[in-house]
Amino acid sequence: MAKKITEKQQKELDYLKEWCLMILNFMISKNNNTPIITQTKDVILETYNSQNIKGLRYCNKDIIEWAKGLPHSDFVELKKLLQDTFGEDLIKNANRDFSEIQQVVKKGKISTEDEYRLLLSWVDEIYNDESKQDEVLPLNKLLVAFHKK
């Protein structure tokens, strides 16, 4: 029997589905690797229909990472589209992630797979940035400690 979700969870599911589909449709409009995007849209819809909120959250994070690889002019256009439609853009979403990263660093350990994935993604993003090198080593230590347990 399927687990009943709350009204709040349903709203989040609806929001995440629309957010993800808007980004993917934007990418398709820019002729960006359309077959894989179409497959990803199918995954979003299947995940939504099965009311898998955790799965949709993972999809959302992956799609945001994917969008960061767009050419700058397309990225700016997408940010504006998301801001106009949802009242937030990819930067606000990234700031939310950064806040979560700071909380993990403050407590000094990674407690969940989600936190691990978030920190790993952040390290991947900053490791080539000379100005952020002092952040990489402590984050890597947290990642290694979690991976060992």
C-alpha cells in the first residue's frame, strides 16, 4: 500500500515537478542534448506520479547542476524565467544549499547521504577556484570520514 503524503508534501511535489520541467523544456528549446533531456522528463513524471518526493528532490538537484553548465547567456535567461515564474532562481536555490553546507561544517560531520552528496557536489564545483582552496581541504576531510563509516 502506498504511503499517504501530506498536503505540504504534495505542494512540494507539484512545485518540484513544474520547476524541473521548466528547466528541461528551456534546455530543449536551446537544442541542448534533447534525447537525454526527454528521457529525464519521463523520469520526472514517473517520479512525480509515484509520489516519490525524495527521488524528485534528487532529480531537482541534478537538473540544477546540469543547468549550471549552460552557456552564460542561456543561464541568465533561465534564471530570469525561473524568477518570473516561481519567484526564485537558481542562485536562491544555491544559497539554500550553501546554508545547508555551512550547517554541516559547523556540526563537524556528515550525517546523511543527502549531506554527503551536497558537500561532494560543492567540492566538485569549487576545487578549481583558487580563492576557495582553503574550503576544499576541510570539506574533503568530512567526506572521507563519512565514506569510511
